[in-house]
Amino acid sequence: MSYAVDDTYNRVGIREDLTNILEIISPSDFPLYSAFGKTTASNTYHEWQTVTLSSPAANVQVEGFTASYATSTPTSRLGNYTQIFAKTIEVSRTAKKVQVAGRSDEVAFQTELRMKELVGDFEYAIIRGTATAGGSQTAGRMHAGLIAMLTASGATLTAGSAATVQTTLTEARYNTLLQGIFDNGGNPTQTYCNGFVKRTISAFTTPGSRQINSDSGKVNAAINYYESDFGMQEIILDRVMPKDTIVVIDPNMFKIAVLDAPKMTPMSKVGDGERSMIVAEQTLVCMNQNSSGKYIGILTA
């Protein structure tokens, strides 16, 4: 004797099982932008000054000496162009009215996403920015991000170029970079790198290159702090850093100069929807390029 079972395979009208939790898996951690202090810009070309002290030398005077006066050291005038960043939002009237899992306000939700993307664009410009003054038909760009800015001066190791073979980042080469920055008067405390180079640094084997403050019972395969002859270096992952490059910096020597802070502005209504735009304008300031350095051309395979 058979029975007709009222099972779910024949059921009509079962409600969907859609969680009300929305997970955003795209990366939104941008450490350089967070680490740098903020200052105010009042022009599209933001300028600052730096000065170089004379090197230490023997300073011996006879009793009753007559002073001689050296020429004053002039300051150097540096600058960087501001860059306009923008993200747009458009939500239809219907999309605002319907109930959607994971958020109660579609405009607010889209605004939050675009703001996170904008911070990523800030980070990209800080690291990879190149020079463009801009014009009426040309978008202005930051004069230089970190990588370009540190080619003018500072300690730079070029491991290779398009015509030469790249080299592996070794512990000795890393320390050569740190020494070069120190010899130029810098006291860097942070090293920014991508995942590949982070693993390379974590493979350093000198006894002083182990992670400090390790927890008992855990295997430490990573170096998050490197105690060098030139001070403690914090090793920081940055998703935007090129795979073949590291920058070693004193974060106190860098700032973000803000001409216009990010804000969301409603735009004119067009059709059956709502439009808005987030706009910001800012640039990177490096108070003294000799404070930091970089290693480029690292072998990545």
C-alpha cells in the first residue's frame, strides 16, 4: 500500500531562505592612507619647504677667535598637484521602494560601497601617482605618489630595469636599503609591501629577524616586526603596492593635504531615479624625501 507524502519537492509557495546578512568580500584595508596625517590644502598646487643641515664635522675654535659667517642655507620649495576623485550613485525609484535583503536603504548602501572604493583609489594614487599638472581638458593628477616621489632623492635601490635581470630581495639587500636611508639622515619605521614580498621577508633567517612578542604554543612563520641595526621596522601588507616593489618610510614625514574632503552631493534628477556623486580633492605631501627609500625590480617568480 502506497501513501502520497506531502514533501517539499511538490510544495508550491515555499518562501525563499535568503539571509539578511550581506558580506562584502572585496578588500577595503588601505593602511597608507590611514597612517598618514591630514593637513589642509588651499590651492590646486600645494607647496611646502624643506631644509638640509650641514654634515657633522670637526668644530674647533681658538681662544678669543673672531667669528666668520657662512652663507645661510636656503630652503628647498617642493609641491604636488591635487587630484580630483569621484564616484557616482544612481538608484531607481522602484529600487528604493522594494524590500531587499541585507540593507534597508539602497542609497545609503550604495553610498557606503562607493566611499570604500574611493579610499582604495586614494591609496592607489598615494602609491602609484604620476605627474600631470592638468588643464581645461586634462585631468590633473598627483605630481608623484610614493614610488615616483622617492626617485628624486632618498635611498633607492634599483634591482633591475627592462633591459636587465631582476634580483631577489635578500636580507642583506634589505639592510643595505635601511642603511642608505640612515646615511641620508632618515629614521624609517615602516616597510610596505605586497603579499609576495611579505613572504620573502618572513623567510629571513637571521636570529634578530623573528617576530617579537610571539604567543606561546603558536608557530610563527611570519615577520611582522624586523629589528635591524637601524631601528625596528614594522612590516605592513598593502594590496595596492606593486609586487616587485617595497617602500621603507618614516610615516611622520608624510601627510595627505585635503583641498576638499569627500562628501556626497545630490545631483539633478534625470528620469525615474535618484542620482548623487561623491567628490574629493587632495594630494600627497612628503616633507623630506631623504627620510625614506624604496627597492624596485624585485624578482617575483
